[in-house]
Amino acid sequence: QVQLEESGGGLVQIGGSLRLSCAISGRKDTITVVAWYRQAPGMERELVAFITSGGITKLEEHVKGRLTISGDKADNTVYLQMTNLKREDTSVYYCKSVRTAGDEVWGLGTQVTVSS
């Protein structure tokens, strides 16, 4: 079993920065992908970025240039660095892991609120 715990969210001003963390514990050796999603009020959950166990990363077009995903295997943590935040980045941010068997685990999310 894998457990994920997000942290680092909060209230930030427009143009500000935050770094979200996804701490991974449990059977992490079989994880193939860790992804960040977000869900704004009244909206569907959407993919933001993912990183593979081999270190390949992909960011969705609408966040390229402002968000960066990275992983630290020593700390068992995947990060989402967010810069130049916009009001529309306000969401609950979730991380999700996928293992080789195909099963998925979600964290409980961390709230990011961008305000003037």
C-alpha cells in the first residue's frame, strides 16, 4: 500500500510563489508515475503535471513556464514549484501515484488560494 500526503498550500498573493510537497510512504518501490492534479470549485479535477520513476516530466500547456515538477528519491517526495501565481490557480491540489500493477492512490489534497 502507498500513502501520499500533500503539504505546502496556503494563501498567496497574485504573482507569488508556493512549493507543494507530496510525501510518499509505503510500497513506493513499485510506483511508476506520480502526478499532480488540481480541482477548482465547481470544476472537474484536471491534470497539472507528472513525473515518472525514470525522471521524465510533463507539464500541461496551461501551466508551462510557471510550474515545475521534480522528485527527490532520497526524501521520497515529489514537488510542485509554482511561480507567478494567478487567481485561476486557486484550487485544491492533489497528488496521485500509479504503480506497476495499475492501481492508483490519491492524497487528500492541499488548498491553494491566490488572491489580491
